[in-house]
Amino acid sequence: MTQETNNISIIWKSEYNINNFTIDREHQNLFSIAREALNTSKLKNDKDQIDKLKKVITKLFDYVGTHFNNEQKYMEKISYPDIEEHKFLHKNMLNMLTDLVSELNTMQLEDIQKSLYNFIEEYFIKHIILEDKKIQLWNTNLDDLKKNFGWKEIYSVQNPAIDAEHKKLFDIAQEAFIEVEPQQKAQKIKNVLTKLYDYMKTHFKHEEEYMQEINYPNIKEHKKLHHKIIEDINSLVRRLPSLNEELFEKELAKLIDIALVQHIIQEDRKIITWAKSI
């Protein structure tokens, strides 16, 4: 676990906002505590330093519990349809932290570091990026989604070839929002999904070849994420007969935001970071 990795993993980005001031502020505070915890975990292995790390982890545990409670109240207020599933994820994360706190006195520094990093990287940050963003999308009307949809320079991973293909994916997805005659809508939807599916598979193939070329250590995990995105597109296709056009467009915007935008921000940037380090 390198300092470079830690710093990249816990930098707050504007893309993480869900456009609720209280929740976003709490997320930023959580990032700050997480950064404090990871910085403390790099201290040498002596009792005083381990005690400092335990205090920060306990602080993180307390604040996570408070934040989850506030977030659940917000979901209830806006009648978020997936609130029970979201609460279940919160419960699992709290259980993980509870176990970590209860075992701190019997753990070596290296084990504490590993458990802490895994929680922050694999659960805490990904939860904000993937699950909390769904709350924002639910609470955003379709017109605003369309207005804000599209490639932005903040999505750049600073690799021209990969950036160009990401932009192309956005261009294809944006075609779904083009107004057409009512009798043409079904065909438009079919065409967009077909193009998106085909080009995404092409892009993933190129990206996986690049990961192999640079011996990217997390290539297996990254391929699994690619497979999940393709499955999500297939799922949307299967649901098409039961969706009206407005709901389809919102579901597509949600899919692109979660599966593409956040994938770029959280996962593809790791590839470029690795490439620059070798």
C-alpha cells in the first residue's frame, strides 16, 4: 500500500456530489477522516502509534454511523425506491467496521492497515460513487439529466486513445436523447443500444489489451467490472418492453453515469496511474 495509492484513492472529487449540501459535506468529512486514518497507518509499529490509529478508526466508525442515519432520512424524504437495499448495504458496512474495531487490540499494525485500506477503497469510496450517486439520479428530473449529460474534461484519464473512446461512448449514448417522430422512437432506442453495446465491447477489448501490455496487476478484477457493465446493458435491453421512453432515457442516463462515468473516475484512472509508475 503506497502513499501514492492512498492519496489518489481518497481525494474528494466534484463528481462525487449528489447535490444535497448536508450529505455532500458529510461525504467530504468522511474522506478527511479516511485520509487521516491512512496517513496514521503509515506510522511505525509501536504502541503509541497503533493507539493513534485505533482512535482514528473509532472516529471513522462513529461518523459513518451518523452519516448513514442522516442519509437514510434523506432517502425517506424523497421516497427513494431502493431505500431498503441501500439500508442493507449500510448495515453490512457498519458490521465490517464493528468487527474491525472489536479486533483492533488483537491485530498487528500490518493487518490493521490492510483491513482499513480494503474498507476505505473497496466499500466506503465505491459506495459513495456507485450507490449514493443513484440517489442523485433518482432525485433529478429527466430534463436536467439531459442538459448535464455528456463528456466533460474532468472525465479525462490523460490517455488520448482511451479518452477518445470514452468520448465516443458518450456520443453514442447521447443519441438516445435526440427527439424523433413517435413512430420512430422504438427503432431509435434499439439502434442506440445496439451501437452502445457493440462499441463498449470494442472499447473494453482495447482497454484490456492495454492492461495486458503494461502488466496491470488488477486486470482480472477490472475485466469483471467490464463484464458487469455489459450485463447491465443486456438487462436494460430485456426490460425495454416494460419501459416507456422517458423511463428508458432515465435508466440509460443512470447506466451511463454509474457504469461509465464512475468506472472511468474510479477504475480507469488506476490503470493510467499504474502505467505512469512503471
